[in-house]
Amino acid sequence: MDFATRKLQLLEQFMKIVSTEKIEKLEQFFKKEISNEQDVWDEMPQTVQEIVDQSLHESEEGKVISHQEVIAKAKKKYNIS
């Protein structure tokens, strides 16, 4: 089952909920999960955040090397066939 189908099934299940208590529990769960995702970024050292931001900027500018290119360069550098 693909990701989009799984999300759709969750939405369908969510729409069947009639209990206010269950909705509140789900709200608390989602708030906690969202805040945990944000905490990861905030907990990273400033230098790591700057490196990630720089990498994203370079990627947007097309300054990237494909996985295949990296492997080819490594094989050539280290004489690996």
C-alpha cells in the first residue's frame, strides 16, 4: 500500500470519530509530534543548522553531484572496478 493510500485511509477513519474525547486525544498527539519535529532542529548546534541551510541553498542553485558521479569519482580515485 502506498503512502497516499495510507494517508487517505487514516483520514477516512478520522472522519468516523464521533467522540470529543478521542478527537482531543488525537489533537494532543499531533501537537506533540509536530513539536518534537521542531525540537530536533532547535536542538541542533548552530553550526549544523548553518551547514544544512547552506546545503539546501546550494541544492536549489543546482550545485549538486549525483550519487552516480560520486561513486564514479571514488572508484577512479581509489582504483576500484
